[in-house]
Amino acid sequence: MGGLLARGELHHPAPCLHGRYAGRPDTEDLDRVRRFAAEVIGHVSAGRPGPMVGSRSDVFKPKRGFYDFVALVSTDGFLRFTLPEPRLDPARCNQCKRCAHECPMHNIKLQPHPTLGDACIRCYRCLTDCPQGAFGADWRLGNLAIWAFYNKAFERWFGDLKPGEHVD
Ligand code: SF4
Ligand code: SF4
């Protein structure tokens, strides 16, 4: 029927992403979401066929949008090559085991310090969630790769950034 793109503050650890869209979603975003929800209810209740009036046109082109392109290139091999593996600073680690519990891939064993296996998907949950800040990463290549995709020109090109919307 339609779609809404809502932005939220980014907590990804890559320097070019971290803190982007600070303060989003804001009251204006939330008003848009409420209006969108009301329009969905109206559309369904009235039994109207086809797309909703005023919906983002790009949601009806699912194979040509910015996020479809990102999904296409985000293969395991590409991500592991470009994005850095988290590295532990043992001096900071108090062996609380939190990272091992939080890793969605069960990729961290304590021996006695956390050691990463081969199944890392670069979600960085261990890095952002460690209370001691014991994990870090070398972002030199990864930051460049992420910045090359997540920039204003690229998003506008693929139609996911409307006039008046900005990326910083
Ligand atoms: S969460 Fe941090 S402090 Fe706790 S075991 Fe993992 S690296 Fe060490
Ligand atoms: S980055 Fe994610 S997948 Fe990789 S070890 Fe940390 S928590 Fe596990």
C-alpha cells in the first residue's frame, strides 16, 4: 500500500556513522509516523485498492532503491573484508562475560579473556555493549567503505533522500 522512511540516531561505531541523525526521530518525525498510521487505517477501512495517496514512490520500486543496493552488496565476504573485526584490549577487560552472552553468533569464548571465533558478522554488539570499553576496531578501511555508501549523493541518486532531507 505504501511506505514511510523514518530516521533515527545512529549508534553504529564507525566514525562516519556514529551520532548521525542526532535527536531523531524528533517530534516532526513522530507526527509523520502518526499521520502515516492514520492514513493506513483510513485506506484499509475504506477498502481502497492500490497504493496510498502521498506515499513514498520509491517503496514501489523494491529492486532499485538505495537499501536494496546496499543489501545486494552486503555479502558475508564483503563485510568481513571491509569492516574491521573487534579487537580486545585485555588490560581493560574484567572478564564479566557480557560480550559472550550478547554475541548473536555465539562467537566469543572466554579463555579466560574473550576470544573471537570465525563466525563474526560485524554487528559490533560486543564492542558497543562492553561496560569497560574493552573492544576497539581499526576503522581506516571500513569507515571509508561505509562513507562511500552512506552519503548524501548516493542516497539522493537512489531516490531515498528527498529534497529537504539531509544526512548529517
Ligand atoms: S563485556 Fe567487556 S569486560 Fe566483559 S568480558 Fe567482554 S570484553 Fe571483557
Ligand atoms: S561483532 Fe557481533 S558477531 Fe562479531 S564477535 Fe562481536 S557480537 Fe559477535
